[in-house]
Amino acid sequence: MQKTWVFTRPSAMVLRLLETLVFIIISNTEYILYGLMIFSMYINAGLISLIYPISVYGYALMEETRPKRVFWEFIK
């Protein structure tokens, strides 16, 4: 019962929630970076240069494996 009492204290629960929040952010880092890349290209460049980040983002959402050579040739 001692371990249960220690685990259910508010301070322990807050630390567990913060730890879980950090793990959520870390596990979704790639999606955050894709969004920031698109935002950066939109702010610093024009609409024509948005083709690259949008295509990479869209491909990353749909594919689990590495992109094929044809895709990268189209991007180049």
C-alpha cells in the first residue's frame, strides 16, 4: 500500500503528466517540423517554392516506406 499511496499523490501525478506530455511532443516531432518547414517557405519565399514542402509533407503522410526515385526526380 505504501507504493500506491506514493504513486497517487498529486505531485507524482503532475510529474507523470508532464513526462507524458514531453513524450507526446517528441513522438510527433516530424509533423511539427513539416508544418514549420511549410510555414517558413511561405513566409520567406513565394508560392512557387511551396511545391517542395507540400509534396514532401503529403508524401510523408501517405507513405510509410522510403520515397521512390521518380518522386525525388520530380522534386529536383
